[in-house]
Amino acid sequence: MKIPAGRPSSRKRILEAAEALAREQGPGNISLDAVAARAGLSKGGLLYNFPTKAKLLEALVEMHIERAETALERSIGAGPEGRNAMALAYLRYCRQEMIDRPEPASGVLAAIAENPEFIDPVRRYQKQVMERLRERSADLELSTLAFLAIEGFWSLRLMESDCIRPDEVQRVLDRLERELEGVDPA
Amino acid sequence: MKIPAGRPSSRKRILEAAEALAREQGPGNISLDAVAARAGLSKGGLLYNFPTKAKLLEALVEMHIERAETALERSIGAGPEGRNAMALAYLRYCRQEMIDRPEPASGVLAAIAENPEFIDPVRRYQKQVMERLRERSADLELSTLAFLAIEGFWSLRLMESDCIRPDEVQRVLDRLERELEGVDPA
DNA sequence: ATTACTGTACCGTCCGGACGGTATTGTCAA
DNA sequence: TTGACAATACCGTCCGGACGGTACAGTAAT
């Protein structure tokens, strides 16, 4: 767990290379040779960092979840303790992520393509989010709706679908945010 | 285009075998041999029906889109010409599909894994749905929200995530349906 | 001496796809 | 009605290449 500094650590470079390849060549077509070449090291070097392809894919999924968890945690910390606090935090984290990271999380698809078991951590993460929504929602149905819509948004981004224009997305999320902040429940 | 009857046509059996394998072994792990074996014919026979693997995956995507299109069309025909007719039809089609076809559309993932270009038909389909929503919505934001939520729902099903309980899903969709039917816009 | 690699050579396996058969069922002229 | 041919729907094998992974000798920095 050392950070040699200078250029990003090999581990990080490898993970980003794998991610980029998954996006460009298709999630099922990332070979160790290609990843190594793209990351700017030898195959031996790659296998030094990740002894098997499975470990690499596992790390890819883990990276995304860790990013999501810390960003979400930050959003929860920043937000107020209002009516549907958790859903609002989740929605705001999602909006920030849209700006910060326009690229889809194709690495996760690559992992799933290889072995469906690699989604398990994602499922755990989602379950945890839903659990917190259940605890901290004045209007659970509305919060769940927000969760589903955000999930749908990730999914569209994953397929790089442009069926909804950015301004339309903004308006929908604005509306959702207003309703979560809540004028009245029912 | 003959229908030999007796058991389902080889084409259909092959597509279903590929689908099942994608679900079980992972979308990136369907080999022609495995598909042939599962479909109950030889590799030669498979390649007679689908001259290349790409054609098979293409057909897999096409099958899903055709199913979705006809089911959606039927739902549009059955529904009334109310306030947010298109979104309501889409939502009702989705609810019906939940019952009729509990298995996720893993075949589409298999195609994407091999070559991201295979999503193009899906994107076209989504664009077409959104276009119709734009034409036939009293409250476009709400309709778009419904579209996103449904997309999210498909996505959760694709990952076989059980983070939301079925009864919770039902309640959210009930609520969405009521709001789309509309007591008042704003 | 340890860490973090590079570079090359290699192995075994899997997989897509080409290809040469084969069985069955028409079709049609003589 | 029979023989000639052809189309349909497959079977089973084989080949070449890609890929995951191993092994190992060397190296430059710390």
C-alpha cells in the first residue's frame, strides 16, 4: 500500500487501462496483454500487481464501490437532516458524479461478463443504500422512486444512450429534488 | 421460414439456450459449443442457423427488442387516451412483463460484452420510446421520471438484485401510475 | 537485500469457424 | 414410377490463433 508518487501508482494505471479498454473494445474483450500495453508496463509487471485476471476484475469492481461509498458519505455529511435526507443525499451525490465522472463504469460490466458473481459487492452496496433509505425517509415510496430513477440513469449512461437530453435530465432531477424536500407528504 | 412444429424451431431453441447460458455462466462466457450442446444440436447445426457468432448475438438482441416492441404496442392499444397515455402504457407493459418473464435479458449483456455496437438497436428503441413520450405527455417531467424508474427496474433485474422487495416495487409503481393518471399537474 | 518491475519464451486450453460429409424430403422430366 | 438432381437441416472433425498463466533471468532504485 505504498504510494511511489511521480506518476500514478501502477495499480491505479492498470485499473484505469482496463476500464478504458472495457469501454472501447467491449467489456468481454479485455486481455491481459492489452491491459498491460495500455497501462504502459509489461505483462509480467501486470501479473506482479494482480496475480490473476479474476483479482484484477475484482479490484475493478471494488474501486467503483469505494468511490461511490466515499462520495455518498460525503454527500450525506454535507446535506441537512430534512424530510428525506438519505434520498436527497443520494440524488445530490448522483448529480455531482454526473459532472465529475462522465465516463460510464464499464469495468463493472467487464467483471460481470467474466463471472456474474463479481456483482455481489454491487448488490451489497445497493442493499445498504436501500436499508438507509428505509430508515430515513418521510416518504419511502418517493425515496424508492428516486433510487430507481437514479439506477435508470446509471444504466442509460452505461449504454451511452442519449435518448434523454441533459437538460431534460436536469429538469427531472430538479423536480425530484423539490418533491423530496417536500411541500407535503400526501 | 417454415415451421416444422413438434418442438420449437432450432432457431428459437438456440436463442433460448444462449440466453440461459449467458445468465448462468456469465454473459462473456457463451461458446458456440456450449450453446449447441444446450440447444440439443451439433456445432455444425448451430452454424447452419447462425453463420457466425456475431449473427447469433445480433439475433439475441433483436429478439428482445421485438418482444418489447410488440408488448408495448399491445399495451398502447389497450390503454385509454388519457393524460400521460404513453408513459402509462409503458409502465403497464413493464408491470405485465415483470409477471410474464421473470428472467432478466442476459442475452443483451452477452452481445454487449462481445461488441458494444450491438447495443445500437436498444438505443434506437429507447429513443423511439422517449420520442413518443415527448409527443404524448401532459407532464413530460413525470413521464420521463417514470421512464427512468422503469429503466432502473430493468437494470436491477438484470443484476438479479433484491435490494427492493417486490411489494415495495408494487407500491412505487402504483403511486407512479396514480400520479401519471393525474389529479392535477402543478 | 528487497521491491518492483522488464522481457522473453513458452505451455495448455479454449474457441470460432471452415469444411466435408449425410439423411431426409421434395421436384420433375422421361 | 422411377431415376436424377437439389434443397434443407443438420453432424463431426480439424485447424489456427488468441489468451491466461508460468518461469525465469536480468535490472534499476531504495
